[in-house]
Amino acid sequence: MGELLVDILKSPERTRVSFELLPPLKGDTIESLYKNLDPLMEFDPPYINVTYHREEVVYRNVSDHLMERKTIWKRPGTVAISAAIKYKYRVMVIPHMICGGFTREETENALIDLNFLGIHNILALRGDPEISTRVFIPEPGGHAHAVDLVRQIMNMNRGVYLDEELKNATPTRFSVGVAGYPEKHPEAPNRQSDMQYLKEKIDAGAEFIITQMFFDNRKYFRFVDECREAGIQVPIIPGLKPVATKKHLSYLPRAFGVDLPGDLVKAVEKCRSNEQVKQVGVEWAVQQCRELKEHGVPVIHFFTMGRSDNIRKIVQAVF
Ligand code: FAD
């Protein structure tokens, strides 16, 4: 249970796999998460990511002419779940921290909790916009961009907390990762500006990058080259998600701004059931993993999205 991910990434002996988990839906138990994670732990992941989800606003009909606005938090518990996983499986955890829905004060308190729990690696993200507005609106007193969150965490690493009157506060030792987008972030006007902002996050103190999913390895390799040309030298962990349903053909490009290669689309279109689509997705991801492994990437990060059966098949075939 090494302390910092960057230390593992510095001298990788072989390509390893890691898994990103979603907190269970409110009302569900942590056992459902363990059920997904148990079959993956035999692959000895160096760390497990736990996503963070902001509140969502929903509108419900209360009468023919009246709608009620309700805020619901569907997947709370990231900090507690991270601690539970860390101590149950004796594995490094990387909770995600997001700007959306949080004031700086709330962020600071969550970071203090993580520090007390011995959790020192964090993935710092802006977070997705609210589904109802589709535009990211920062919380009053919160951060507008992931770089601001990175800076807040780096301040704590220097012993600088929000309360300026605090004297001799103990510095934290967080190692922070950030998101990178081989096909650019969907809101970025072009890849150059996206790269410039990624560089800002690294210059602010981020020590590793985990990429958005991609289905064509050439995009990842090009992205790594562009990062190096831009002076970004930190490890860049590729993120993969296997296609699993026919709906993914339209959902993944729409939700994540990624392209699906023609051959993959054709193979999925030929499938008669989602079971067949899953098999196509597994085979595609196996090819991607083999090439990434040959290329010597330190870790392959799987977005599990609450399902482990297809991920298990991929890892079994490659490692
Ligand atoms: P930023 O780095 O802030 O970038 C967002 C956009 O703003 C980009 O277009 C960028 O080019 C631009 N930009 C950046 N800085 C500036 C600036 N200073 N001025 C002007 N423009 C700027 N979302 C969740 O809600 N919870 C999760 O747990 C989660 N986990 C994720 C894990 C991974 C590996 C990845 C790749 C994404 C994850 N996301 C998650 C999604 C992520 O929150 C969204 O993609 C979000 O829209 C952008 O987050 P970011 O941290 O990249 O934002």
C-alpha cells in the first residue's frame, strides 16, 4: 500500500491495470460495490479510483400546471467509500474531487477528512455540468476550473488553509492527478487551447494525468507526443472503456466527445443482441490493451461504470 501513486509510476516493472468505481446509488449498500470489485482484485491493481458526483436538479409534476424543483444527490459517499476500500483491500485509493457543487470551504473540509484517513492521492476535476443546464456553473464561492482546485490543494500542501489566521498549520502531502483528453474536451474550442489549459494544471502542481476514454490508440499516442512537445513530462495513464450496448454508439460520442472508429461501429451494428455487442467490445479493448502494453504504458485505467464482467474478460485475456 505505497503512499503516492507517482512513486509507483516512476519505475514501472510491467503494465498494470486499475479500476474506476462509482459509489453505489443512494439506498444501495456498499456490498454491491464490493461485489463488482472482488472479482477484479485478483489482478493486483496498484490503485482504485472512486468517482465523485454532484447533486442533480430534477423537475417533477405536482399538478397539471405546477412543477416542483428538487435537488437530489444520487451517489454520495466518495470519501467514506475510498476509506472503506483502502482498509478492506489494503490498496491505494484515488478519490475524485470535483469543483461543481462545492464551495472552497467544503472542499477544504473534505480534503482534511481525506488527510486524516491517510488518503494522499487525488484526481482533481472540474466535474460535469448539471444535466438541467448543460453549462458548467460554479458554486458561489467554489472553483470554476480544475486548475483552481489543484491550486487549493497545493496551498494545503504548503500549510496554507482558507482561514488566514491559522498559524503553523500542518502541511498536507497530497499528490494530485488531472484529466486529459486525447480527442480534446468537448467544450474546448480546439486541441491547442485544451493543451494549454492542461499544461496550466501541471504547472500548478498536478503530477499525473488520466485520460478520457478513447477507442483508437493512435489518438492516445498523438496526445502523449503533443503533451511532451508542450513540455508536459508527467505520466499519462490511458483510460479505456469497452463498448457494451448498441446505445453506446450514440451515447459515448454525445456524452464524452469521443469518436468511435468505423470498424468498431460496423462490428457493433452487425450484432443481434447486447451480449454480442459486449463480446465485440471486449475483443476491441483486448487489442487496444495489447498494443498499449507493448508500448510500455505503466497502467491501463478501466472505467468500470459499475460493471466488472467484461473488464474481467479483457484483463484475463491480456495479463
Ligand atoms: P477543466 O480542466 O477545468 O477543463 C474544462 C474545460 O475548460 C476544458 O474545455 C478546458 O480546455 C477549459 N479550461 C480549463 N482551464 C481553463 C481556464 N483556466 N480558463 C478557461 N478555460 C479553461 N466528472 C465528475 O463529475 N466526477 C468524476 O468523478 C469524474 N471523473 C473523471 C475521471 C476521468 C479520468 C476523466 C477524464 C473525467 C472525469 N469526469 C468526472 C468528467 C470531468 O469532470 C468532465 O470532463 C468535465 O467536463 C471537465 O473536467 P476537467 O477536470 O477536465 O476540467
